[in-house]
Amino acid sequence: MNTRCGFTLLELLVSVTSSLLIVAAVGSFSRAESRMVDRESRRLRLREANRRVLEMIAREVRGAGFAPVPGSFDGGGDGLAVAARDRIELRSDLHGATTTDPPDGTLDVDSDERIGFFLNASRGTVSESVGRQTLPLTLDSTVSAGGLVFRYLDACGDEILPAAGTDLSADERPRVRSIAVGLTIKEGAESVAEELTAALRNRRSLRCG
């Protein structure tokens, strides 16, 4: 009696087909996992960039109006010099009365006592201005129109809206006790939006009502 050993052609085809299906399934799962890891990595990178910029702005807001000695420095009375929806300028006396760089009470165009943050719509970035120098804080094309928003809050937490134009007037700015900064950063289909609120140091005495 003869006994046949090995696989028939049909069994071999079934085996190869099954192996190919398993390999394809593993490859598909691996690609899906890779895409998910890339997406989470991108979101984490965006979240870190968002938080870094917000913390930088909040730190300057908290220090606005700092004046270590009495003098003519106008930041001591109004550390909030420009208050617009997508732009802000803050002032603080970094040098006191012991140096002439720049002279206390003088804010020329190069002064490092003038710090600004604004949306550069043409580049799609958030930028910082120090005197006349400008530095981008985000990558190009990652912040679209409306991606940087400043909201100005009074002592009751109510938003102060400008009566005219896009900036708060000289009469409206002294009512601001804190500033909420909202930032949305995008990369491809991913986006991260956060808002951080910081109080002005020279407005802590303001009370609601």
C-alpha cells in the first residue's frame, strides 16, 4: 500500500494565501499604529509649542508696570500700552534709576522695556517685539487669522470691549485687571487651542463694583 506524503497543490495554495492575508493584516495594523503614533507626536509637539508661547506672554503680562524705583517711567502707571484684539504692548522698568540704557523714563524705539506680541498674518506666526527687534515664536503658517486673541478683563472678570476701533483707548486700558490670551496652533489636520489668563501686577488693587 502506497502512502502519499507532502502537501497537495490545493493545500499549498491555501497555506500561501493564508500567510499572505496574515502578513497583509499585520502590515495594515503596523501602518495604522505608525499613523497614530505620528498623530499623537504631532499633537504633543503642538501642545508644547502652544503652552510655551502662552507662558511667555503671561510672564510679560504679570511683570507689566514693574518699576523698582519712583520716577518718570510711564510703565509704572500704565504697563499696558497697546491693547488690541490680536496685538499687545507691555512696558516695565527693567533698569531702574542706576543706568542709562535706556534712560529711566525714556522709551525710544530700541528700548527693551517695550515688549509686544502680535499675530503676523502674512507669515502665519506669533511674533514678539523687543524695542525695534522682532522674533517669531511659532513656525511659519501654523497660526491662521484669529489664531491669537487677547481678551481684556476688568476686576469683575467681564470683558472690556473697545468703544471704537480695535484697540482699547487710554480711558479704557486702566480698567483692565487681567488679560486672557487664546492661541490656536495648526499643523496639517491637527490643531491645539488653549487660553491662559494672567493679572497685571499694577492693577491688583482694582476691585469689582
